[in-house]
Amino acid sequence: MQTPTVPPSGEIKTRYRAHTRWSDEDNQKVLNNAVYLTLFEEARHAYFSELGLMDANQFSFVLAQTNVRFLRPGTGGVDVIVEIVTTALGNSSFSQAYRVAPEGGEAWAEGEALLVAWNNETRAKQPIAPIFRAAIAAHEGLEPR
């Protein structure tokens, strides 16, 4: 299985604060693994909202794949920082990397996601819209491939 490739924290400029809930802990008293996917999605929502790329509070893409590497047990009821960076920008897909850590602490998990531009009317992938591509490329300093 492939280990997520997440850039060092110093190279990621976009961070979001979130809060885990006590109910997010599983019967082992650690943060349930599914909670990390929600934290990634909340970071995606904030990221694209800040870039002005949300349409009626909806994503213009679908999640095709996610890989998560759990580094240490997380807990509920604490503030966390979710780092997010777009690492690749293709014709109809793009990749993002994430890191979740308690504020001021060591990372609990890292992850990657492959996202595909999506047309809800045709129910099919589509090329990434030029305005979407330009906003991400400018924000991250990426060269589209």
C-alpha cells in the first residue's frame, strides 16, 4: 500500500482550525479513523470557499481516492489544525495532501486525496474549469500539467 506523500509543514501555507468532539472517540478511547476523512473534507470546504470556488455550497468535483496514514492516536474534545495543499493539477483531476495535528503537537495523521472534476447533469467527469484551475495554481504556485 502506498504511503501518503505530504510535504513538510513549512511548505504548506493553508491551515484550518477544527475541533474534535468527545463522541469522535471509539471504544479504544482514540479518535475514530473515519473522523479524519471528515476533517479532510471540512478543510477542503474551507479551502475552496476561501478561494471563491464553491457554487451554492457544493463541490464541483468528486472524491476518487483517499489514502490515510495514522501516525499516533488522536483524541476527542481538542482543537486541531488541518493542513491542506494541492500537490498536482491535471486536466480533469487534482491531488491534495493533508496533515492533522493537535494545536502545538505532533501530527496524528497524514493523507492524500485524488479529486475529479464532475458534471452533475451528465454524471461524468469533465475538464477542470479554467477559473478553478487558475485560482488553485495561483494560490499554490503550481504549474498545470
